[in-house]
Amino acid sequence: MSGLWIPRRNWLQSAACGFGWLASRALLAAPASGAASSPLAPAPHHPPRAKRMIFVFLQGGPSQVDTFDYKPRLDLDDGKQMPFDDSRVFANTGKLGTPQRVMKSPWKFQQHGECGRWVSELFPHVATHVDRLCFVHSMQTEGVAHGPATLFLHCGSTNQVRPSLGSWLSYGLGAENANLPAFVSLAPSAGNGGPRNYGAGFLPARHQGTALGRAGQPASEATLKNLRPAGEALTQQRRQLDLIGELNRQQAARSPMESEFEAVIESYELAWRLQTRVPEVLDLAQETAATQALYGIGSEPTDQFGRLCLLARRLCEEGTRFVQVTYGDNTANPAWDQHSNLPKHADHARACDRPLAGLLTDLAQRGLLEDTIVWCGAEFGRTPYAEKNGTGRDHNPRGFTVWLAGGGFQPGLAYGQTDEFGHVAVADPVHMHDLHATLLDLLGLDHERLTFRHAGRDFRLTDVRGRVVDALIS
């Protein structure tokens, strides 16, 4: 037989490049029970107030003047044509001060709690928690369209491929539980940036978020399918993976590994550990009937979003560092994007209100709210006037509201102020970079020191600006 003769052992090692390398060189180095915390977790820059975060993304942009930013002036001037600096009109025409028809809110506002915060009748259940909430009424962001603004919300950039907030937290803090992903995105939308909103960008690929489900699908799809090969016992898997692991160790000793290979290898390591823990964590049937009812599970229209919110609590309780929950869909017009049908806000509020209140109640009852940040918001707000003299509101990145709870945020606070119409932040504006910097600070990270060298430059989530808003911190 002509040609070079290759020893069988060497041939198997080379063949493993195509298959075996994609599994871990140490898949079974740790027992299936695993340690509760990761020994490789980096140290924070300073003592943290919070250990983890849940971000509730209300995709599309709820109207601040119809939810949490009460403006009596809208009732007084309802129907009047008045000049406004419209961001969309300016972007398209360069014109300022275009006449617009002022439109009052269809919903009544009322003061709640000892702090006396105003909340509209859209959110009666959340209103019972105002003494726990920190409202920021002066948010500002970049991008007037959903795509750029959504990317800026998640990644701090409107167009460049940058790591998402959850990936920065995974990179800066590591996993709190080695048996779970550090970053999980529940029911993310495929549009307006899609996977980039939970992507690792130029960070090592292992910091990308684990997506469970997809916006617009039933909450039952927010799971890990085929977690364990059908018909195979764990002992059989171990024998198979031991062999692959040995081949990987030998191959790794011969060749340097790229970030992508490291990420895939680590994903296999994590997948092995997930088999024994994740099915239980994702099983909402383990919760009592009372807890499920708290989130509105089993009732319409709260069942689907309630399941996602409860799942977020279960993941955080088990040690997932950052969980994002998306209330949205995969249509051309994201859920809260009411350009011509503002009353549709009521449908979305009914689906979200009880689950959000249930999440806050549940976290507080379990003693988790103290060191868990809950952030609820969107990519921007909406205008106080009717779009095109119609029945809806346009996008507004110049002044909108988010609320936060737990993790060191000042409870019962209303920070910042928009003008008398609720259009532009005029007192204590908080840019999205500022909010990102403050969130990182409470989690023990200095936003100016949390950097990664890429393409000859040190990058950070807050780019070259951003400040910690100390007034928001208790």
C-alpha cells in the first residue's frame, strides 16, 4: 500500500478536530452535582449592593404620559395645535417647532403609597408597590427608530456590534452558579437587533446570553430542548464523553484554541451539568398554586407573561446573574408601539401589570429583592401629542420613564422631570449611559474600569461617557 502510514491513535486525534473538539476536554472533570458557585468568578471592583439583575423589557416603548409621568397640562390643552421639536420630523426634514395636536391621556391618574407617586389606572397592581420603586422620569437615549434605540438600550451603541449588558456582567462578574448560565434572555425578539441584544460582541463568545424561547411564542417554549439524549443513561453518556474528553485534551495540548472553540467547549461542559439542575429550575409546576396565582398564571391575559416572570425569579434564585424578560412579539410593530391605536396600551398593561407586581411581591417575600435589581423599561417613550393628528403617539427618545427596584436603589423616589407636556427631560436628565453606569456600580463594577481591548482600543459598555447617578442610590 502506497502513501504515508498514520498510526490509528494519531488518526483518531486528528479526526477529533472535526467532532470531538466540539465537546469538552474536561466535560466530566466536575461531578454532576457541581459546586454552587463558580471558582472562576472574577472579583468585583468594589463591594456590591446587588448580586443579580432582572431586566423587564417592554418592547416598543410604553407612553410615559399614560403610565407613570402625570401631566395635567395635557388635559388643559387637549386638541390644541402647538409647536414641538419632533425628533422624527427633525431626523427626516431638519425642521424644528412643527405644529402638533396635544392629546390628553385616556386614563386617569392617582397618587399611591406613602410616597404619593402618580400612577395611571393602567397599572393598578404595580401601583401598590410604589414605595418600593425608584422612578426615573428624565431618561434620554440615542436613536429615534426601534432598531438603533433597542441596540443602544442593550449594548450602548446604535450601530456597531458591541457586547450586551448581560455579556458585560458575565465578563465582569462570572457565574454565581456554575451549573447555570450566567446570562439568560427569556423570549427575546428576533427583530430590532435580534441576537445582538444578548450577544457577546467582541468579548469571548462564552459570555453570550442563553436564549430560551422567542417573543410571540408560548411561554412553554422558553426551555432547553433535548437536554438529555433519549434512551441514554448518564453512565453511558459519561463513557462516551470521557473518550471525547481524552481526545480533546490531547488535541488541545497540540494546538492553541480560539475563543469560539473555547465557548463551544465550555457550553458542552455546562450542558453536562445542566442535565441535573435545569429541568427542575424550569419546571414551574414545582411552585405552589398560590405563587402561580400571584403571577397571574392560569388566567388570561396574564398567563404567558406571568410564566416568564416566575421563571426569571426561579433562575435568579438559583444563581443566574442576569435575566432579561421580553414582553413583545416578532411583528413589524413591536408590542407597545401604538402609532395609531393608543387604547391598545390597555391590552398590554393588563397582560403585564399583575405579573410585574407578583414578581416584586415574590422577590420581597423571599428576601431576594434586597440584593436583586429589577429594572423595567423600554428603548424610548412616546410623544405627548398625536402622531399625524391621529389616534396614537410617535417615538420619543428625549424624555421618558423607567422604574427600578431593589439592589440598592432609593425606594419611593421620583428622580428627574420632563417639561409640562412630558416631552423633554428638563431637570436632572439621565442618559442611557448614565443608567448603565449606575446599574454596574450597584453590582460592584466601575463602568470606566470594566473594559476589553479590541482593535487597538479599550472598549466599555458606556463608551466614552456616562456617570453614576448617586441620587438614585439609597
